[in-house]
Amino acid sequence: GVRHGRATQGWADGQGLPVHLGAPRVSRVVERLGGSTVVQPGGPLVGRLRVPGDKSISHRVLMLAALADGTSTVRGLSDGGDVACTRRIVEALGAGVVDVDDDTISVRGGSLGAVDHPLDVGNSGTGIRLLAGLLAGLPFRSVLDGDASIRRRPMDRVLEPLGLMGATVAGHDGLALAPLDIRGGGLRGIEYRLPVASAQVKGCVLFAGLSADGPTTVVEDRPSRAHTEELMVAFGIRLASEADGDLTRVTLQPGRPSAFDHDVAGDPSQAAFWAVAASIVPGSEVVVGNVYAGPARSGFIDVLKRMGADISHDPATGDLMVRHAGLTGTVVTVDEVPGLVDEVPILAVAAACAEGETTFDGVGELRVKESDRLATVESELGRMGADVRVDGDTLVVRGSALRGTEVDSHHDHRIAMACAVAALVADGPMTVDGWDAVATSYPGFADDLDLLREGA
Ligand code: S3P
């Protein structure tokens, strides 16, 4: 069931690059040792590949299909563990999900009902926050829970607006933490200004708004990813998004989506690992096909361009093309952060390989991701000898030589993959402990890395 990779290499795509299709081969340059993975330095990376379906879109499509009356068809869903949790949850609630083929599922939605056990979102902040909104609108009791990381992440940001809508949602022990106990139904529409730039909070309120008694408006200061809005409009929900000075106002009328057919585009946040890898490893030339192009996801491309990267994204085909180039430091401003919030760890690797200093301003939200990413970027890149400093909500990285050593994912998929990319330019093998975290979003990452190196 592998959709985004692999194996038979040919030169068949007309771009002069090997195409990776089929089943992965045994790893050569990436070696597994218990819970760790050893990545050998070197390259180049050459070839064309696909990354998993976008994770943000995959969660939303499953939830919208579960709410729709009738049967929807979805191709290219993310094969990561986070989305698998959301799939199991909508199935437990009563949606009928069937694997049609390797890349296609059908979802029969429409009549959801109570489940007598806690619903497990695994490691997924998007899963728990969006589902909290969806379930707050449905007239039964649900409990949402997840792993140790989920139980530490702030839920006040969704408890507050759901409370204003009239929902009864309680965190664990009176705290704003998972598990969340939700008694749904009877919601009123509200107007809510987001206190943090967060697509998860915006999405939570909009999902709840589908079941409210009148319109719901969400106001954002800095535009976050717009997948909830795009998909709801595409599936027949009455929703309008408009600029109001510097603000964006999204207004939604309650209703249910129509059943739909949807092809999930590739995840730009995963493509970003290959974009940085190809940029920093001499001789590399990589094309990632079918990468989503849309609002608030392309910030990393702009930053890499400013750093001198040879990168282009064709919105018509989704092809993201990247060749090796020397990088120089830049300043990432607070306004750019919502558009690249998940790409900061891998951009920090690019910065560690660049000439001079790169500053990321206003990245305090990284403290409440799958790990405290300001701390984990600082500690793990630091172990490689990189010059990384956190000063309040600012991250500063100065280019320097990296050494092969032992690093730890801290159970964070993006930290593990960022370390593996840094390993390519280190002076010796890099051992990444806690590699299993990668499976939450990109189970085929190590195989894809091997194939790109074999493509050279
Ligand atoms: C996501 C929003 C972002 C992002 C996360 C996915 C989404 O989180 O970090 O990986 O799908 O809405 P925040 O809303 O907390 O910024």
C-alpha cells in the first residue's frame, strides 16, 4: 500500500530524472538499529518522487465526509499515523470507511452516534482540536484523548470559543488539557477573534459552527492555512472569507456538506524536507510532484528563495523543483510564521548550512507543538555543533560545520526528519534515536531518502 514513492527507477517522465515507483527496496544508506536510525552523510539526491497526501487536508476531508449524507470518495489520503487515528475515530462514530484500492477510500457518512470509549487521536493536535469542534455540535457525549504529548498541549484555545458557543467541554481535572469530555449539541453561532494565529482553532470553531443555530464568524489577524474554508466551500457549505483591513473574516452558515470526490494533494510540509535536502547537498536535483499550492503553505519556498535556493513551484502541476545552491542567512518575520509554522525545524537546518545568520522572529508557538520545538531544535542541532540560540520568541541560527553524532527526536516526527536531512551534510554518520515518530506523518521517509540517493 505505498503510494508515494518508489522503486522501479526509470527515466520516463520527460524531465531527465529517475522516477521512483513501486515497492521500496532494502535501505542502504539509512540503516535501522532498534528504535534508532543511522543516516550516512553524502549525496547527491537525484530523482522525482511524491510525498504523502497533505495531513491537514486529510483530517478535514475525513471529518467532512463523515458529516456528509451519502458516500464520498477520497484519493491520496496521508498514510501517516495521525490521519489513521482520525479515520478510526470517524469509523467508531459510525462512518463506513472502505479501502477501494491502494490509494482510494470511500466514506459513507451522515449518521454519527455516541461511542462508549475514549476516542484516541494519537499524537495529533489537528485531530483533537478539529474533532472537539465537530463533536461539540453533535447531541451526545464524547471523550477525546491522545498520547503523552497530546496531554501536555494547550486546549484552552479551543475550550474558550466552544464554551462561548454554549458547548459543555471539560478538560482533565478541571485543567485545559486532554482528555476532553464533550457534551455536544445546542450551539449558538458566535463571532470570534482568534487570540493566536491557529488554523486548528479556526477549524475547530468552523466545524462547531456547522451545527450552530446561526452564522459563525472567525476573525484572524494573520492568515493561517485555509483548508477548512477551501474544503467546506468545495463541498457545498455556505462560507465567505473576506479581507477587512488587515483582518480576515470568515463567516459560515450552519449546514452539512454534500458527499464529494476529492484528490488530496501532496503535503508541502513534507516536500520541504526534500527542498532543503536538495538545496544543501551538492549535485542534487529533486522534483516533488503534486505538491499542494494554496494560501498559507508556501512560506518556506519564499524563505528558501531569499536564502538563494534554486527552487520553483508550478501551481498547475504541483511540481516543486529544487537544485543544489549555496544559501545565505535571512530574517523570517512574525507575519510570515503562520505560513511556515511547521517548516521552522527544517528551515533551521537550512540556516545551519547557510553563510551567516538567520533569524526567525515570533516563533513562540513552536513551544506547544509535538515537542517544544524551540528547545528541541536548539538541543539537537546544538549536539551537531550548530550555533543555535533561542532568545524569547526568537530563534537565531548561524551557519557552521555539522558533525555526525547521536541525536533524539523527542517523539517529534519533524525533529527526526530535520535531523536526518542535517545528517546528509555532517562529517560522519548520524544516529537518530526515537525514529519511530516519523510514522505519524511520513512512514516512507527513510525509503524515499535511500531512493533519491540511488537515483544519483
Ligand atoms: C494545522 C495547523 C497548525 C500546524 C499543524 C496543522 C492544521 O497548527 O502546526 O501541523 O491542520 O490546522 P496551529 O493551528 O496550532 O498553528
